[in-house]
Amino acid sequence: MSTWVALLFIGIIQLSTGAGAASVASATPATAATTASPAPVNQALSLKEKLKALTAKSTHVQSDNLIFDLPVTYNKKVSQWVAYFQGSGNKWFRTWMQRSYKYMPFIQEELKRAGLPSDLAYMVMIESGFAPNAISTADAVGPWQFIESTGTRYGLSKSWWLDERRDLKKSTLAAIRYLKDLHSEFGSWYLVAASYNMGENGLRRRIKKYGTKDYWALIKLDALPQETQDYVPKILAAMLIAKAPNLYGFRDLEKMDPLEYDVVLVPGGTDLEPLADHLGVTRKALKDLNAELYLGYIPRQIEKHFIRVPKGAGRMVSTYVYQHSRKVALE
């Protein structure tokens, strides 16, 4: 990055505005995040105005989304992941960014409603790239990558035809309950993310063994698995790029429309593929809306089940269901 961009970024990550917004750490490499008192509103606004003036020097820089509600540390590890997403990981990150326009508003709204930092939504970007059917090598599934036992603990059902870990809303609500529990125990959003990645039992043992609850200190001591050492820096790098994508070379992104849908109660036996054909939408689009139905249909032995359909399509679905039911009855 050029000198003025680097200085701009140091200014960006020192922004802290709004009720309950977290203050941010030093922009220089450090082994631990520091906390400062929030700046007065008029001072924050003044800084934001200055940042906008600086970014105005480049016609490709967007600077309207420079508010963070998670603490931000900019150090060597974060810098390395920023560089990776700009370089070798550019293709993946571009795809994630484009998907984020569709899914991020929905996730952030649920987080805000629950009183949690909306920037926790960037965990989903790192966990799954917003892919509803993502499966990890550890058999974690869905946008929030729940393993089966944790998903069950937080109310996500799994059966031979249904896996609610794949459902964006249900898994987001489950993740919110889980994140609240983790924060109640660990008290730090960095440790919340670390425990989400490696499991709370493993993190408890390492905190006890090394005698610190400082995420960066645990990294310095090499006390965490490598994946967990990289996890928070990845989230921070994703946040920083996503809030000013043009600044990092992510231009001409294809912005998907924000997720909207209607919820309709349909009978057992409903198959998503012919329903998609009837609605005039792609089969993949309807299946992604109903990713929890990982077989693509509702078994006949299930009396009724709610599904999601494109916004405004509720009446067409009702007509389809009625016609399909009559056809089945006449057979």
C-alpha cells in the first residue's frame, strides 16, 4: 500500500462511534489489543470527515462504511492475511465479498437485534464464505459451521431429510445463543472467536495452563493451534477489506441483492425442483433458500413444513400446492 493509504488505514482502525461501539487497538504491530476511551462524538465525526477527504484523493476508494463495533488490531498477522486475500486468495475473497451483499445485511440485523456486535457476521465469511452447504473436514456444516453436537445443544435439528445447521436464520439464531454463552465466560470477543474455532474446553485448558486470557499473548506463547492463531487475524483482515474494498483493489464487485423471502407452509411430498420450475426461478436458488432440506424435498410422511420462497411468490406457491394436492388425490 502507498504511504497515504497506510496512514489512512491507521486512522480508519482508530474510529469508534455509536452507542456501545468498541474502541480499537493500536494500528502498529502488537502482542495484545489495547482499549482506549471512546472519542467524543464530534471528534469522531471530525475524524471521519478527514478520512473522507483523504480517500477523495482516489476515485476508486469507498469510505462510507468505516465504523467497527469489534475491537480491531492491525499487526503483522492481520497484515499477512490482508495480503493473502489480495493475492493468492483473491478469487475466493472476491466471491465471498459478492455473496456478502446478499447475506451480510440479514446476519447483521439478527446480531443487532440480539445486542451483539454486527461485525461478528464476518465470522461467517471466514467459516463458510456464506455457503449454506459448506462442510468442513471435521464435519462442521452450514454457514456457521456447527458440528452436530454443538448444533444439537443449541437447538438445531438433524434427521435423514433435514439439517437445520444449513438454514441461515436458524443457524444464525443458534450461533447468537452460543456466542452469548462464550462471551459470558471468556469476556473477550477475540477469545469468543478462538473458542468458537477450537472449542471452549480446549481454550479453557490453555488459559489455565498459560495463565492469561489475552488472545495475542496466547499466540505469542504458541499456546493455540495454528488454525486458531490465524482465525481472528482472518476475521480482522476480512473486516478491514470489506469496509473499504476498493482501497484494497476489490473493484467492480457484482453486488447481489439482499436476501428477501416469503415463508409458506407446504405439505409433505413437496419437491423443490418442480416448484422452482413453476415459479420460474432456478432450482439452485430455491434449494439455497431451503438448504436445510438437503434432499431437496419434504418427505410424504411429514404432514407440513415451512419453506422459503422468493419475495412475493407466496400466492403462486399456494396455487401450486393446491393443484398438486388435487392431482395426487386423483391418482
